[in-house]
Amino acid sequence: MHPVKDIIDNIQGKKPWLKKRNKLWYKVRKIFLKDNCTCAVCGGNKKIEVHHIKPFYLFPELELDINNLITLCENKKYGVNCHLLFGHLGDYKKYNINVINDVKIWKDKLQYK
């Protein structure tokens, strides 16, 4: 468990206060990052986060499902926090139901920059 990270996530609105992570979450996250170690949007490899496509507080049964995960960064490559912008539409209390499509569109745009 990482209680400090959990508290920071709570304060930023990334995780509701009353929802507890499955004890296997950190292991699943580590394994997922081994195979998905760069941001799906910009390709950055610093300050990467594993983002739930369908948020676990609404879909707790998908918390550990690797098909519900995508890697997004917070390193502001190109001046953008990909996790905040694409995963949460600029507000950690929201979620983007179109995150997969948005990532594909913007990845293609950034490759031609």
C-alpha cells in the first residue's frame, strides 16, 4: 500500500475518499507499466500514471482488468498533462468516456508535429 499517494490522489479528486483500492492494485499497476511504460498520447516516459478507462469508483469490478487501463503521463510534454486533459477532461473529478478515441486522434496529430 502507498498511503501517501492515496491521500494525494484523494485530495486531487483522482480517487473518492470512501473507495478503497484492491490490495492487488499496486501489483497489477506495476505489471501493466512494465508492458506499457510510455504515455499513450505523447510517448513520454516520465511521471506516468495508469489510468482507468472506466473509473473504478463507478466500475469497481474493472479495477484490476488490464483491458480497462491505459498509460497517461503528467509530465507536461508539449505543455500538456495528458492524464488530466485526456483522462479527466481537465478535472480529476470527471472522466472521459472517449479517452481511447481521443488518445488515438491526438497521438496521430503529435506524430506529425
